[in-house]
Amino acid sequence: MQTYGAFRPYAEWVQAHDTLCNKDRQAIRECVRRLPQLPLFSIVLLPGPDGVVSASGASIGSARDQLYPHWELWLAHGAKPMDADMDGRFRIIPDSTAPTADHATLFNAALAAADGEFVLPFLPDATMAEHALYELAMAIGDDPGSELLYTDEDRLDACGTRCMPHFKTGWDPDLMLGRDAVGLLVAYRRSLLERLGGMRLPSPLALYELSLRVGFAASPAHIHHVPAILCHRRGSSEASLSWDAEAARDIVRQHLADSGVAARVAAAPLAPAWNRVVRELPDPVPLVSVIVPTRDRADLLGRCAEAVLSRTDYPAIELLIVDNDSTGSATFELFQCLLKDPRVRILPSPGPFNYSALNNQAARAARGEVLLLLNNDTDAIGPDWLREMVSHATRPDVGAVGAKLLYADGRVQHGGMVLGPGLWPAHQLRFANRLDSGPGGELALVRTVSTVTGACLAMRRSVFFEVGGLNEELRVAFGDVDLCLRLGDHGYRVVWTPFAELFHLESASRGQDSESSEKLALAEEEARYFGRYWKSLTESDPFHNANVVYGWDCSELARPPRRKRRWAE
């Protein structure tokens, strides 16, 4: 798995941007004294990967060292450190016997006895940053209704040096089905845990199952990711964390079955330790209206149309070609050939190029329940790409679906898009190898993003018109991004899937925006227009971790992180 430490030295970043000094500690203590609410955290020490409940000096010490003092630590009999009686915040889990008690038994017994509003499961191979509980308390202060909170984490090597950072995103139900996207440090509202019956599994995967269940039961508005590395775990491999891939897939299968979702769960091809969820299509399958704007370039259009009509195994397609003032004889010959297929319609649309207007016109003429916006410079790689996109586009909470797009040489062109810093959206992990799973499986797993490119975008026709279609004031560059962000305003998610792969010869038919001063001026004008409406989100994209910068040409650690230190605000 690729990590962000590979981009630039992580230890250097930690020293410069993630190490507290005495002045920081003093400011945090002062901030705690001013907090209007002081939630109590109940920390529960569970068995380690070997199943043994131990009194880890480092784990317990990291609780003692917290700059936020309002916590209690629940330990099993036999795991109590010798000097625990000196600190009244230590508790013994009722009826616990170490080292044989399992995760669920210990956790549920502690849950029944705990006094805290929030419960934090903890493991003896982990330590907390000294400001961890302070950060969680601040997040709860921002939203007193918080139900689930989680933080970033990293690993400690054999020498105790921090390595392998795991920078997480905002709550993502699809990524959570693929792997444990919550991990540690995690805090659950105790009343919600009690309502859900606490922990179910006796194994180390109990935390994954519990976070999965809590995450889907909680209101998304009350699930919060704190983009700070507040937990450090010993060990440098998945094996050291006792990840059982098949057992995890069984957990996901049971969750989907309990939720009434018909799907198959298999190993993700690029990340076999994690999961691909293959959802069944509705019966009958909906008609898909594939919308392809074009102006000449018969060579590109012919390949695109042939892929849709002959190399795609989806059974219900209509192809709408929106002709924007083509003049070439080869183009008209191609039109005549394509019109022999009853699934094809040519829609004349003369006038200056306006991507949004062309697609809106076709959407009004479309007969399909699902719209697929498709550039004429795309070419499908496998036959099942459209099935994959429709399986997500027909989900009630999903507004739009994007695909994995590749340059002609096989490198990644589009793996989802992030906003900020600045107004220009960036494609995540552009130029990665096609077989690269990406950090945290970001190129291997279905996940939620803020926006995807309109070069290949699927959505229900009803949703398209519900949000007002594409904004025709954005003629070239930002219409797709603006559409995706408006979907978020209407309560829909945008999903990217790596299991729909196409080649994309980016801007081959339209030309790059920077090719002429006129196109550059238009791009800058649209950027300003876009920025007026979406500036706040470009600065706080929940799927662009504040510790990472995704740029057009590279990805690296943010120096400094975009998130300001809470105690310095």
C-alpha cells in the first residue's frame, strides 16, 4: 500500500507540523479551562492482536498524559498497573478475567458500567497523542449532537519512530464497506451504542463491525472526522493488526443482508485484503441515455460509439449524439452509418460550444431513466463498465457516479476530484499506474468524493432535473463540478468507482483550455464565477484531508496543514 510518507520524509513533517511544544500544551490547558462543556470519555482497553488483555505501559501512559483531564480508563482484572490506585480515573471492568476475556465481553461489560458520554475502545498496541481527547472534546463542542468521531492515525516502527500515516476522509459509507475507514482513534456516543446492543464479535475485527454498524445507524450530519493524527499503533503491516480479509467480507455480507441490499462481496482486484461490493441491477434494468456532444472528429466519435454500441454488455441503451456544427464529410458519413442502429439519434445543436447547454438539450430529449454524460474522446476498456455505473446511479442516496479514466498510455487521468487549495479542482493521484491501489486503496475501492468529471458521469434523469441540470453560464470548464456540488446541497452523494474503466484522451476534441488567450480568458472567467459560489467548500472539502495536497502534477504532505491548530485559533 502506498503511503504519504513516500512523497516526502514523514519524520521531517512530524517534527515541523505535528509536534507539541510547552507553549502549545499551555494553550491547550487554558482552552480546556474555557470550554463550556466538558464531556467525559470512557476509554476501554481491549485485548491485543494476540487475544491477551495486558497492561501496556505505553497505552495507559498515553491516557495519563492527556492534556484534557476528563476521562476514565476501564481495564480488565489482571491488566491493572501497580500504581493505578493513585489515579482515581482507573476502573476495573466488572466480572472480567484476563487474559481469556474476549473483545465483546469486555467492551459490553465496560459499556454497562461506564459513566462517560462517549466510549473509546482502545488496544494495547496503540497510544494516543497527548492532545487527542482535547481535539475530540472540541469537535463535540462544535456539534453537541455528535454520535461518531474518528481521527487520523499512523504506525510506530521497531524503534518507536512514527511512520506510515493514514490520512482519512469525511464519513464514506462506500469506503467503509471496502475496508475499515474509521480505525482508531474512534469515539462513539454511549447512548447509541446501548441502543445498538454494544459489541457483537469476540475477535479483533469487532471494532470494524461495530464502526460499520454505528456509522450506518448514525446521522451522517453527526459523524465527524478530525483530520489530525491522534493515534499511533505499533507494527508496520496489516498482519500485525490482525486483519482477516475473509472474516471482514463476512461482516460486510451480513451487514448488506441486514440492510436488504442484494450484492456480492469479493476481494478487490488491486487490494485483495479489502472488498469489492458488486450490487445487483434493478429488474428490469433501466434504459440508459448515453449523451455524447461532438463537433467533427469522426475518428474519436466512431471509436466512442462503437464501444458503447458493440463492446458494452449493458442491454438497454440509447445513444444521443449532440452535433455542435460539424462540417466534415467523414463525420456525416459516420452519422449515416450510426443511424442504421435504432438505438442512435443525432440531435443538431448549432452555435458556440457550450458543454452545459449541449448536455441539457440532450437530457430533455432523453428517454432513459439514467443519463450517462460521455465525452467523444473516451473508449471503454471492458464490457461491464456501464453495469457498474448503473448499479450505483440507481441507489437512492447517490446523485452521480464517476469512472476510472486512463490516458492512452495506461496512467490514471481521473480517480475522482478534490477541491482546493485554490479554485481549480484537482484530479486525485493523476499519473498513477493503472495497477496502483493508491494510498489507503483510494484507486482500488469505491468511495465517496465531492465531485467527478463529466467526461464519464452517470446519474438518474430525475435527479438531474431536480437539481436544475447543468449551469449554462459555465460553458466549458466547471459545469460538471458545479453540478456535483449542487447534488451535495440536495442531500446526494457523489461516488467514484474503479470498476468502470475507460480511456480518456483528455480534451482531444476541444483542445486544452490554455491553447489560446481566448480560451484562457474564458477559463479564468469561469473560475471566478465558480469561486464566488463555492469558495467555502474549496477550502474545506471533507474528502481532501487537510494534511495532504492533491495537485495536478503531484501529491504530497501539506506544509503547513490547511487546518489550523484549534488552540491557536
